[in-house]
Amino acid sequence: MARVLIIIFLTGRNYTEYDVTYENLMKVGYTKFDTLITQREDELKLKSQEFKSRKHTELTNQGYEIIGNIGDQWTDLNGPYSGIQIKIPNYLYEIK
């Protein structure tokens, strides 16, 4: 059975910022992706790592295999089902 590569953007931004986030991705050239996930209203009180870990687990339970994870914060990468972790520098801020 052939594998299909799916690209998913997972951000800590909330649902009210979905449209502007989507537009920003398009403007900077990210036009070939499958899904953008933002925090729903019932998830807004979750810390970044808890939110992203939950989403990684949900995606895995849905049958996705996360092969790689790229982020500028360790909270993007830590937790279950992260695959290969690539930390890119962010010199402006750090989420704890």
C-alpha cells in the first residue's frame, strides 16, 4: 500500500485567527498543504505544549503517522507522536 504525504500546519493561534493565518501562509508561498489546525474555543486555556500534544495524539489516533515536526519552540516538538524533530531558531521569544 502506497503512503501519501500530508502536510498539516498546527499553530497555537486561536480559531478567530484562522483566516488571517491561512492568508499569511499563502502570501509567503505555502500553497501546497492539506490542513491548518488552530485552537478551538474550548481549547483556548490549554498551554501550548498540552494543545499540540493533544493534537498529535488525535491525529495519530485517526491513523496519521507523524514523520516530522518543525517548530521554533520546544513546546512545538515535545510530547508524544512528534516524529523527527527539527528546531528552528527564534531570537524574538521563547514559550515556556
